[in-house]
Amino acid sequence: MNFKKWMKVVLASALSFGFANSFAAQDATTVKIAYYAGSLCGAPFHVAYLNGYFKEEFEKIGQKFELVRIADNSSANDLIASGKADAGFDLLATELQPIENGLQVAFISGLHTGCTKFYVKKGSSIKSVKDSKGKKVGVVGLSDSSVMSYRRKLQEFGIKSTGPDAEVEFVVYTANDLPIALEKGAVDIITLHDPAAATAEKQYGFTKILDTATDAKLGLEYCCQAFITLKLLKKNPQAAAAIHRAIQRGAAFAAAEPYKTAKLQIDSKIVAGNLDFNAELLASYNFIPSVKLGYETFKTVAKELQETGVLKKKTNIDKFIKDHYVDFAALGIRVPDGYVYDSKAGKFVERWEAPKSLVKEN
């Protein structure tokens, strides 16, 4: 192979998901963006990379970026805390305790609703959340967003979930073991995030008692939001805004094109699974990016988690909310509240007002 042909092969390879990042990693000024592989709801980040939205937005400001994969059994917080990432996304409720304990991040946009489900065995006497008193709930972690969501629902029915007089017991299992624990009766209720949730429901025939995508309350909130470090916001606000725009465009594309989004994830080997199954799950979420509604969700969740005892009573909750949700306008940076993707025209439309509710616009 001559030199020119060899270089063509090298450059073509550099377009692949992982190899492109190895070049960027050599630049110490590169903005590092953490992402989860294997996560359907990480679609806004995956699409923003694979469709070139990150590339476009960072080229506009003359900067470089790098996607950093979050290791299995780890989290974006680990990378943030060690200085190996400047931005990421996660389940909103999962992040609030770490932030209260010193994690230096601020949210920038709501991305989508519902990807968490709660199940009982078929034929169980438990018909809804209000039947949870005295029951054991299997979870993947005590600080996981699923626990936070369930505590908030329990509070609606006057069921105590924290403190020495808690009326519900949360028991930790791995995600793989949770369906087995429910099947064998070790717990009465389990909670899982998709795609594990939908897979377990199909495989075991479990009965769903709560779905955060369709619940009258939780279905009107963002379960997942994007965030950046306070350090990046202070030193490089233009990069923070570029991340905001790229991720929001990724979410808007996922809303309009769930099948194409699922295909992108599978073809790039970021997410495994069946194409039709994954596309159906993606279509069940509301990928409606919004800063204003994202902020409203953050405010509601933070205040209710303080009421349940998850967040400390001494925390100044109004300051907590103000300090950890970015107001780009206050920084003199103009960004839209969100985007809508026009599939027919193949173009994005900026939306400067918040949507009336979290229902699909296209």
C-alpha cells in the first residue's frame, strides 16, 4: 500500500467513534464530555456526536472536544470529580445528593421524560404505590433516581420512606439480580431503568405499577438532564453553550426520528439490542429539550426531596437551585430554550419559549 492510500485508511478510521477521540485527547485544552454506552436514554449525546452536532458547534467557537466513555459500574460523577470530564448527563434525582455534598456541576437543559419503571409479580396483591406500606422494594442503589422518585410518590400517600420510622424498606441488588429477587419473593417490588426494565417485563411477565413516562406527576418532569462543571461554566462559558446547543439538537432529532436514532446507536455499537424494540422504547420517551421546563423540574424535585428528608433541612434550597441551574442569559450568552427537528426539511427550528407541557410537538 502506498503512502497516500495508507493515509486515506488512517483518516477514514479516525471517523470511527473511539478513534476520533484519541486525537482530541492529545490536546490539553480539549473539552471533555462524558457519555454512557449501553444507555438508550443517552441518545441526545450519542446523536450529537454521530450526526456531527458537537463538531459543528465546537468549530463555530474554534475549540475542540472529546467524548469520554464512562466505564461500566461507574458514573459521570467519577469522571467529573477526578477532573476527567467537563460535562455529562444523568438521571436528575440521582445527582442532587452528590451536588449537596459538593459535586461541582450545574444543569443546563432537560432532555427527556420517563425511562424508569416499577414492577410486582403477576397476581400480586400490590396494585399501586399506595399499597407499598410494609413492603420491600428492590433497587440498584439507595441514591439512585428510582428511589428518589418512589420516595416522592410514597409521600403523596402519606407513607414514610426515610428515618427510623420508615414504612418501606429499600434493598439493594444488581440490575441483573433484581428480576430474580422479585421472582423468588425476596422483595415485593422492584424498579429498573430501560432497557432492562422493558426486557424484564417482557421476559418475566411482571405487572407494572408505576411508569415515570406515563405517571400523572412524574410524566410531566424530566428524568434526565445535561450538566456541565462549574469550572467549565466559569472559565469557558462559550463551550458550555456549545454543549447545550449540540445536546439539545440531539434530543430534538431523537424525538422526531426514534428509529433512525436507534439505528445510529446500534450501528455504532454504542447500544446493543433489537432495532425495532429499541426504537419503540425511544419513541415512548418525550425527547423535548427545554431549559425552562428543565429548571422547573429541578426546582420541584429538589424541594420535594428536602421535604422527604433526602436533602438536608439546613440546606438553603432556593440558593441550591439558583447555584446549580445555568442562566445563560445572565452570562450574556443567547441560547434557545430548545429545538424542534423538521424531518421533512431535515432542519432544526429554534424554540425560544418553553413548550406548554412535556408532550411531543412533532
